[in-house]
Amino acid sequence: MKDEKSWDWHSGKKEIPVKEWQNRFNWVEEPYVSPDGEKIASIVNTDEARFSVCVNGETWENNFEKAWSLKFMPDGRLATLVSNDEEWTACVDGVSWETRFDYTWDLKFTPDGSSIAVAVQKDGQYGMAVNDTIWDRLYENISGVVLSDQGTSAAVVQADPLGQGDIEGFSSGIFCAAVNGVAQQEKFMNIWDLSFDSKGKQLAYSIRKNRVDYSISRGSQPWKKNFQFSWKPEFIDKENSVIAPVRQGGKWFLFKDEAPFWNKSYGQLWKLAIHGNGKKIAAVVSDNFGKWTVCENDETWNFYCDTIISDLFYSDNGNLLIAVFKDKGLWDIAVNQKAWNIRADKLWSPVVSRDDTIVAARMEKDGVFYLVVNGKVYKEYFDMVFEPQISPDNDKILLKTMKNGIYSRQILSLDKVL
């Protein structure tokens, strides 16, 4: 978990030369920066088929045949997936797990960093490993792996064998959801969009029952009502109810526990955002091709874009509903229906202060990178801007950048930005 109060919010600019790494190693992969901005790291090639991780100019003691998926965890530790002797595992701050696999991918963490999970292949079977412990049972196939905030792991698995060209066997349903490796009872033709409740105990997901019927299942209890298609479900009402976008009669609706929840229908409805256990619910919707907007509690925004709304979320207090969208070939952000009009070539999802007064994002425009705060572009540009952070007192911004081969960490007061 990010302990932002303990971070250095007072020192001046801190710099680390990174360009010199290019001369020390055969090649240097994409850099990553810790949440507190104190560390910058890259996977580096030290010799033929030898890789390591360089952190602030110092390499880990161990070398690997291969390494990929480098990520800083929320608590500041650094994790990656590594291979030696054709065996894969996870490695955290240079210390590898004891368990080895034929392959690993999809590295995930809980928000507090207490649990680390990966999808794995071992002896031709598939599953997950959490904190160096592999599932007791593995399966012929796995997809859609998820990790709850509490460390519960789940995935879609193939529960029964399927011969080549066995259409009848596939149609009878061979897929189910497995939680911590234990397969749930009901099997379906297909499953996708797994979703945990806030306690990491219940699981809901979209299902395909047969060739034409789709629905939602809450654990091993599928809805009896069938639809033309469905998207990711979510839990609300203190985990007592499930809502999901569903297609019926050629239109999309929001349903709750098998009954219509919102009155309006749309050409498309998906990507739910929820706050206050369901007191506020928003979704990305479209009435016509190439005309996207947001619906909140069954009321449509007075706002449209022509390409996509990639991210939709509420601030922690629920006062702000934020959408990242692309319109006329350029990216932008809308906060409570009002667009910033920054028109970026590339844009990352923003961060929000605890009191909802600051929304900060990084963007690329004309080949250089900028910090944007509340729709205002900071005056200086950089070769790269990493995710900004806002101080617990809501009065400073931690700016992490790269320019001319030098990584820089600096604290900006709001009056310098706004």
C-alpha cells in the first residue's frame, strides 16, 4: 500500500543519470518508476542471453536467461518474471520464488502489495500461483485471470477434456470458473469478465449457455433469464445484488438480478463505474454508431465523442466522474461532463486528490510529454512523464520525468502549476 505521508514532499529536485546505462549494457528496456519517485528501474541485457534489473544505476546480484513484465508494486517493491534453465518464476527485489514453472505471465498484485499472483503453465497444465504457492489443481486451459483486493485468485478454466473437432463436447459446456484452484460446479459453453465482490468472496461473470443464449452467473447460480449478449457484472447493495449490461431485442440495457434496472436502452452499454455501493452508477453508452457518451443513474451526459471512452471512474469521494476519451483523432479528459480540451496525441488515466480538488494526468503531444492539472498544461515539456502523485495535504504534486537522459523527481506546489 502506498504510504504517501511518509514520502519526501519537501526536498528539491533529485536527479539520476540514466543515459549512461546505454553504454554500460548491451541494451536497456523501458524504464519504470516507483510510486514515491525515489527509484527508476529497467531490465538490462548484460551479456549474451543474460539479463538483470538495474535500479538507480545498481544491478541486482542475480542474472537471468530472460526477464520481462517489470513492475513496481504499490508498496514500492520491484517485481518481474524471470527464467533460468528454461524454467520461469517471479522475482521480487532480486529474490526469486522457490517454485518453478514452464511459463508465467499476467503478473498481478493486491492494492496493499501483500499478495502477488501469476498465471502459470506446468507440465502442460495451466493455473495460477499466489505468493509462491501454485493451485492444487491445474487445468487444460486458463483465461481471464483475476486477483481480488484480499488475494483471492480466480480464472476461467477448461474443466473437461476436448478432442479435436469435438463440436458436441464443446456445445455441452466444458468451461467453469475456478476460485483458488477449486472449480465451481456449473459449466458453460464460454465464460468471460470475472468480477469479485468487495470482500473477495463472491464471484460473478458473463456466460454463454448455448449457441444463442447468454446470461450472467453469480458463482454457480446462473440467471434463468437469457440474453443476446452480456458484459462484465458488478456487485452492489452490500454484495446482495449483481448488475450487468445485457443485450435484448437488439438493444442494450442495465439489469439488476435478472430485472431491468435502468429505464433507457442503448445501442451499446458497458464499462460500469460504481460508487457508494451502488448509489452512483455510470456506464459508457452509445445510441448511434460513432457517438459515445456517459450515462449516470439513468441520465445521459450532455457530451459526445466519436471514437472511444477508454476509462470511466469515480473519485474516491464520488464527487467527480471522470472519462478519458478520444474524439476526432485526439485524446482528452472530461470531468463531470466538462471536457478539458487539451487534445493530446496520447493520454494516460488521471489521478485525483483526496479532496477532489486536483485532477492530474500526463500526456503526449507533438512528440513530447507534459503534466496536465485541472485541464491546464504545465509550462515545461519532457522526453517522458511518469504517473504523477498528489500529496496527502492536496497542495503539492510529485512530478517524475525524463529529459536529456536524466531522470528527475521534483515537488511542485500548486501555485506553480495552476
